Amino acid sequence: MDDHSNHIRDLEKKISALSDALAHLGKGTTLHELLRILRFPGYTTPAEFTFNVAILDTMLVQANALEKLGQDLLAGAKQVVTKQ
């Protein structure tokens, strides 16, 4: 098998693995569970509130960055000129 075929196969595996991971992440089951738990009395001290806000803000930034990066990757791929 030539390098090009190997590269395509490797990229397909990585794209599929990332797609599966993002689909699982997108189900939001972990965060739904967190919504349930945080309603318990005494869940947050001021420090816990601060940690939770910082973590959630950062997770949102990361999720938005992943979306933008995926869009940019696709836009770049669409600019590839195929040789015929």
C-alpha cells in the first residue's frame, strides 16, 4: 500500500474516532446529572461555586473552539484542488 493510501486510512480512523467522541460528548448526560446534583442542599460553598463557574466557562470556550476548528478544517479541505 502506498503512502497516500496509508495516510487516507489513518485520517479516516482519526476522523471517525473524533466524530464518535464528539457525538458521545454531545449527549450531555454528564451535565444533566450535574444539574440534578447541584440542587441538593449545601452543594456549593463560595469556593465550590467559583471552581464550578471557572470549569464550566472553560468547557464552553473549549466546545466553541472545537466547533470553530472543525469548521475551519472543513473549509480548508474544500479548497484542496484535485488533480485529474
